[in-house]
Amino acid sequence: MTGNNPNSSEVPIPPTDAERSTRSCRYCIVGCGYEVYKWPVGEEGGPTADENALGVDYPAGYGEWPSPNMHEIIEEDGQEYHIIFKPDTEYPVNEDGAHSIRGGTQAESLYTPNNEDYDDRLKHPQIRIGGELTPVDWDTAIEAWARATEIATENGDDPNGYGQKLYFYQFVENTFAGTKLCYDVIGSPNWGGHNRPALTTEVPGIVNAGLAQWSYAYEDAEKADTMVLAGCNVKENQNIIFSNYITSGGAALVVIDPRRTFLANYAENNGGVHLQLNEATDPILLNAIARHIVDQGWHAEGFIEEWVMDDRATIDEEGWYQEELGTTPEEYYDLLDDERYAPENAAETTGVPAAEIREAAELIAQPDDEETNTLFMLEKGLIWGWSHENTGAMANLTLLTGSVGRPGTGITRGGGHQEGFWTNGSEGDAIAERSTQTFDGERVEDVTLPPNATERVKNGEVSHWHVIGNDPARHSYSTQDLRNTLRERTSGAQPQSADIDEIERAFRERIENGGLVITHQELYPNTTTQYADIVLPARAVESGEGGDYHRWNGERRLRQYEGFMEGPSNAKEDWEIFAMMGQRLGADDMDWEDSRDIFNEICEEYPGTGGDHSLEGIAPAAEANDMTPAEYMETVDDGVQQPIYEEDGEVQGTPRIHAPDGEREVMDHRFHTSTGEAIFQRVDWDRVVDTDEGLTIGDVYDRLSPGEDELWVTNGRLEQLWQNMYTHERLEYINKRFPQNIIQLHPNDAAEHDIEAGDLVEVTNDDVFHLNGENEDGSFTAVAYVLDPEEAVQGMPVQEGLAFTYWMYPGQASNDINPAYLDPANPNPGYKYGKGTLRRLGESGIKDEMSFKPMNVAPE
Ligand SMILES: Nc1nc2c(c(=O)[nH]1)N[C@H]1C(S)=C(S)[C@@H](COP(=O)(O)OP(=O)(O)OC[C@H]3O[C@@H](n4cnc5c(=O)[nH]c(N)nc54)[C@H](O)[C@@H]3O)O[C@H]1N2
Ligand SMILES: Nc1nc2c(c(=O)[nH]1)N[C@H]1C(S)=C(S)[C@@H](COP(=O)(O)OP(=O)(O)OC[C@H]3O[C@@H](n4cnc5c(=O)[nH]c(N)nc54)[C@H](O)[C@@H]3O)O[C@H]1N2
Ligand SMILES: [Mo]
């Protein structure tokens, strides 16, 4: 495991004729710019600016030269090439060559046939024959996929038999082609994203307040006086926002996280506060902060009067969701008056001292300043829980302080991947017409919601599940239960030969007996592939295999990225695979020549007019310049922030959403409701989420809470690792740093179970909660990470009664213990709210190999 580079302490200099392409980082939302240089092995540039493609004189300054791990050698068609993957010093997002630790490893993660670490890359279509995945040709694979679809949907009479689980992330060209296949060609509503089971919003409380989930410009993190970071570990997961914007701007940070992370310590060391709340108590904490702001009269009355809806009847007219969950300001203040939200009482439930609640309220409201410049950022610690309450409470604070639409203000997600989600035009209609799942709340009936497609795989409604670029058997909720179902439902008749009629016979027999066929479209085999019948090899377009693509980052900056390598020669880009499938089922509008054709179709036919991500200016600007949209975007070097308009024959971007009317005519309305006013959301611990049993959020919290001898076991990310580690598990330094998954434990909890740092621990939950089913069992293993109290110079990463682990580690993933709690008003899973008991299994064997030093020591 050394990478492909034979001499990893030197970097060759690209010659002047090296091929240069623009890329974004393949990893997180921030979307740092990179440039890639490619040239044949054997050639080399010289040390003066006119002798090399970088245009720099050596020795060069920081950021101007690539480091050794930004260089690799790949092989294509028998020829070896040098590849350099270095930060783009000119790109506005990460000027000066900044990059994350993950971004810096992108060259090392490129596929090449001459490196055994990549041997498991999927290179040919395969079908499971007699139990073994067997290579077949593309025609057979696509025909098998089509026949499985025809059987599952009864030749189209019952489209519900097909389910698709496709990434939300990736490039707009691929998500467009995939959703076109699912919604338009097949007509099934059973669509789920890569991280959740339905086409829901991740931030219902924000969206329903009339706010955009991505409303800010990165520079706002530099301009804010206070920044609230709730359940968002921006230092490890959206690194460059932290290092290039937050630290340089010097905002006081209010960090809301049950763990004492580096970020939490950084906040405390630099004029901010860490609210170390008990797991899952955010709605109470956030309401207590809001109550103190209102009690002190620090709220922005003028803004609220002008911009927040205050008439009950008008709110009700906005639709069922607002009828149920929207409030007037008066109703909202009344709700905050509940004794539960008095700081002293909230302190008891949340574990955050009342004085800190008041301190946070003051930092957020900034009573001494004429204008409040607070930026609110949240991510998975809030989203994967009480998603309406948590995100609604953050939206309420934003509106309460009127801190939105100006530089240094706003509300936004921290973000996961860069976004490239684009559905075809009729997607919304498809859901409304075909969805049958209803929110069965007390006051709301007959309401359509996108169905939970994973539940429909479990209950048998879906009999052909098409999974693309994600690993549900590992990332979903209550995964032991899901895997048992997948095993059972795929265990029926198996094809005995590669003959297409034999394949069809077996699929038919299986499906007619209540079974399931799974197609998995992937780069590498993962947990889900174990159950797959049809396995299709995709090109890694994120790392430059294939054509040119578009996607946008956390400040809605859309940019084109160029492909620069091939990948496995028999693999195909995802859109190509979707196009073959669609055409086989009779579609006559999927005959694209390349990814640019798709982008042109999107800009010309479905530009998303009027939305936060509207592309409407691209086609007119392209036309004015006598180009196609894709050709035009190639000329927009720095990308352009959505919504995109056309002015004088060029595209114009929008730095931030919700600017006051008149500043720029960007949207029909300042806030996204029919009147243009925002709506406070009812954030209520007593909201009923299950009418049959009369369960409230508070009741579910009690059921999820650890019992005797159990701990909360929450989960999330670590700076060095990316997702299911499909790239990182191949890197030598990762295998040294994290040879196994870790579980952070408080020394008292560890001692109680005779566990020491470096021991292998099993976590078991024999009571995995199901809102609408029977509770299940689940367990996983990880290596105990326990700090010696003397070394914990800035505190323990976890408090007593809480454990934290990485959620996607191969073979040691944690979701078997996580609850099947999905809010019926918006089916997002409560992935963060796991619990379990600890058991020492024995020595892990890596005690002396792995570092157990503190990871949370932050500078002043
Ligand atoms: N290094 C790295 N970066 C990544 C990724 C990666 O795999 N690795 N993945 C990307 C993706 S897809 C995503 S979605 C984002 C996710 O980005 P984040 O949401 O920042 O990531 P997490 O670590 O999952 O969760 C954030 C924090 O939530 C805290 N938390 C747990 N329970 C609670 C709770 O009840 N309340 C509160 N307030 N906090 C809680 C955890 O302690 C954790 O520190 O990261 C992106 N960036
Ligand atoms: N407990 C818990 N569970 C969670 C979360 C949590 O915080 N806690 N977070 C949720 C979130 S936010 C996320 S994002 C998910 C992550 O769950 P997944 O999305 O399942 O995880 P990834 O590792 O991102 O999976 C991406 C897969 O796509 C493949 N791939 C990459 N590029 C391409 C491509 O171009 N084409 C194709 N066909 N395949 C490709 C990779 O090989 C990899 O196997 O987990 C979710 N589950
Ligand atoms: Mo994510």
C-alpha cells in the first residue's frame, strides 16, 4: 500500500505542454478548486516559469508547488502518466492553495490497473449465477435489469414494484438522468436518496419557515460577529470554511455539540461558548435560548413585524404543513413561555448550565449592536434527529434576531457533499400523484408525502431495487434488520446460467414468491453488493473519469469540471447506464451523446426558474455568445452563484438569498412563502408523532434513552476519513492512523466495564426502536479510545454516559444499533440517537500501533 508513485519524496515538474484540467475536490460540500496536470512518464518540465506548466520559478512558495502526495502515476492503454492534483490558488473558494487533509490525498486515490490496492474496482458487469458474481457483457446485464424491472412492475402496470436509491450528491447530469429513469420512464414514486429513504428535505423546519437551506456566501462566515455551529463539526467536516473563513474573521462561536471537540475548545478559547448538551435535547436548549432573547426584549421587533407572518388564517392557507406546524409570533412566544423552556429548567434536561444558555443568547442577539450579525449553521447533529424541531428552532432564532439577507448573517447547512441534484421537470407532480403514504397526525389527514422507499423494500412492495452509488445495507437505520430482510428476500430462485431466459426465469420465480432482485451500480463492492444480483461498474466521474460535469458547493457556486482520465475501460458513466436502461424500456428522449448534451437539455428545458438554484440565465447567455450552455460554462472560470440570471449577454450570480427587496430583483419574494413573509415554526417537545399510540417527541425521547447499564452511542465523522472509505481504506497512512474503527468513551464508563484504551469493545442494543414495528437487536465492534485524564489537557471528548463512533467503517459500522425513528411529518431517520451496552471482547491487537492522544486540543 504505497500508492503508485515509486519515489514518493519527489514530485516531477509538469512540462509546459502537460494537459491541464479544472476539478473540484471529490470530497465535501466546500468544493475547493483543484487543477490537474497530466503528462506521459519520461517527460519533465524545468525549474523556471517558462519551462513548466505551473508557470512558477522553483523554489516556489506555499501553495504554488504540489506536495509529494499530490502526485501519482497512473496507467492507461499501456502508457504511464504522471498526474498532479493540486489546489487551485486562484479559485475564490480556497485561495492561496488551502486544502483539507482529505483533498490532499486525491491523487493517491486515482484508479490505475497497475496498483493491487485497486484490484477490487468493479471492471465488468456481473450477474450472480449459481450464487457467484459472474462477468457478463453489457447487453446481457442491461437486458437482465430490464426484465427484472418488467417483472417487478408487471410490464409497467404497477410501477411501484421498482425502487431506486440514487445519490442526491454527484453531478447534475447524472442525477437528472437517474431520476428521469425512475420518475418519468418507469413512473415509480419509490425513490430514495443516498442518505435517506425518501425525497424529503433534510431541513424541514428551515424550508417551512420560508428560508433557503443554502442561503449564505462563504464570506459571511468571515463577516459574522457570532456564528452558531449546531451539530456541525465544521473543523473536521467542512474544513476550509473553518480554516479560511471562520478563523480569519474571528466570530465568537456558539458550538452546540454533546462532545467536547476541537471546535468546542476553539470556541471557548476564543471568546465563544460550548453548549455541551445531553444527546437529543436540542429543541429544549434552542427554545430556552429563544425564550431568554424574548424575555430580555432583544428580539428584532421591527423585522418580525415587517417580515414574519402574523395572521393565523393566512398561515393556514399555506397548506397542511403550516396548519400543523406554522405559528404566529404570539403563538410562538406563548409556547416559549412553557416552564420547560425557562433556562433553569432547561438546564436540568439539557445539562447546559443556565448561565451558559444566557451567555449564548446574548452572543446570538447582540443587544448592544444596532444590527445583529449572527450566522447560523447546522448539520447532521440536528438533521438526523428531531429534524423538524431541531431545524425549525434554528430557523426561529434566525427570524427572531432578524439576522438574515445581509453580509455576515443568515442560516445555512454546513453541508455534506457538493450538490448536483437535478430532477426532471415533472418530478414534483409524480410524487403528488403517485405517493400513497399519508401523514397520519391528529389534525392532518389525507396528506401526500414522498414514500419511505426503504420501508417499501422491507415490506415487499418493491421487488426490484436499483441502488446507485451508495451503501444502504451499511448507512441506513437499524441495518441488521435491513440486512436480514435483504438476505431473506434475495434468497429465492437463482439463475443457473448466463442465458437471458434462464435469468428471467429465476427472477420471475423469485419475485412471484415475494422475493427481491437487487441491482447495484458502483465503483467498488461494499456491504450492499453482497445481496446484489446485477452489479454494474460505473466510472468515478468525481475523480475525473469520463466527461465534463457541473455541480455546486455550499454557497451555490455552480462550475464546470473537466474529465481527464478513463478509469476501467469497460466501466460506464452513470448517465450512460441510465440511458441504455431508459431506451431499452422505450424512452425516446435519453439518446444523449455525452454529459454535455444532458446539461444543455437541463438549461434549455428545466432550468428551475425562480428557485434558489435556478439556472435560468445560462441558456440566454450562451445564446448571446453563440454557444451551447455547456460551452458557455466552460468560459466561466470561477463558477457562478445560483440563482443565475442573464444580464447584457453574460451570466450574473446571486451571492446570498433573502436580501431585502429592492437590493436586487432576485426572487419573486424575499422569503419562500406565497406572501414573501417567513413563518415561525412550532417547535414542541409535546408534538404528537404517532396518533395510534399518542406518542409525543418527548415520549419517543424516553424510549430512545439509555436504560440501566446502557449509554447513548452517537456517531459521525472523523477528519481523515471519507464516508464508507471506498478511497481511504486503500491509503497506507489511514491504515496506520485508524486500522480499525474507534469508539470514544469516558474513562469512568470504560473503567466500569474493565475497558482500557486499545481494547476491542462490542456495543449491543437489544432494543433497537421501531416507531411502527417490533424492536430489533443490533451490535458492532470498535476499538476503545479512552483518554488518560492527565493527557486530556482540554477535557474529555465525551462526557460520562455518551460514546461516539465512526458510522461507516468497513466491517465495524455502527448503524445496526440505530433506531428506526422517522418523523412521520418528514421521514428523516434519527441516525444519531443510538444506545447500547459495552462489553470488552479482548485486546484489539493494535494497542501499540494506534495513537490514543487527544484530538481536541485547540489553539487560543
Ligand atoms: N471528514 C469528513 N468530512 C465529511 C464527511 C466525511 O465522511 N468525512 N462527510 C460529508 C457528509 S456526506 C456530511 S452529511 C457532512 C456531515 O457533517 P457534520 O454534521 O458536521 O458531521 P457529523 O460528524 O456526522 O455530526 C456533527 C456533530 O453532531 C454531533 N451530535 C451528535 N448527536 C448530537 C445531538 O443530539 N445534538 C447536537 N447538537 N449534536 C449532536 C456529533 O458529536 C458531531 O460532532 O460531512 C461531510 N464532510
Ligand atoms: N448513523 C448514521 N448514519 C448515517 C449518517 C450519520 O451521520 N449517522 N449520515 C448519513 C449521511 S449524511 C450519508 S451521506 C450516508 C452515507 O452513506 P452512503 O452514501 O451509502 O456512503 P458513501 O460512502 O458516500 O457511499 C458512496 C458509494 O458510492 C460509490 N461511488 C462513488 N462515486 C460513484 C459514482 O460516480 N458512481 C457510482 N455508481 N458509485 C459511486 C462509492 O464507491 C461508495 O460505495 O450515511 C447516512 N447514514
Ligand atoms: Mo451526507
